[in-house]
Amino acid sequence: QVQLVESGGGLVQAGWSLRLSCAASGSIWCIASMGWYRQAPGKQRDLVATITSGGTPNYADSEKGPFTISRDNVKNMVYLQMNSLKPEETAVYYCNAEGRQRAYWGQGTPVTVSS
């Protein structure tokens, strides 16, 4: 089992920045890629960015540039630096870890961007 705990969400104004953190614990050895997804009210959960164990990032087309994903394999952490936030990026942001047999999810951290 893998446990994921997100932190760093909150209420910000448009154009501001936030840094989300995700702490992984448990069977860390089975984790391949990790990433961030978000789900706005009434919408499906969408990919924001992922990063492999070797540090190769992958971004949703809409987030190339303003967002940066990073990973610390020593601390078992993954981060999402979000710059120039927009109101339409208001959502609950979820940390994800892809194990060998299943995916794991955190409880989510809400991000609200006011205009």
C-alpha cells in the first residue's frame, strides 16, 4: 500500500502562485510515475502533470510553461509549482502514484483562484 498526503492548497488571487506538495509513504518501492490531477466542480478529473522516477516530466498541453512538477526521491515527495494562476484553474488537486498493479490517490487539496 502507498499513502499520499497533499498540502499547499488555498485561496489566491488570479496571477498569484502556489506550490503543492505530496508526501508518499508505505510501499514506495513499487511506485513508478507520480503526478498531479485536478477536478473542478461538476467536471471529470484531468491530468495536470506527471513525472517519472527518473525525473522526466509530462504536462497537459494547457499547463506547459506556468506549472512545474518536480520530485525528491530521497524525501519521497512530489511538488507542483503553479504560477500565473487563473480562475478556471480552481479545482481540487489530487496527487497520484502509479504502482505496479494499481494507482493510488491522495485525499486532494483545494485550490481556489479568485478573479
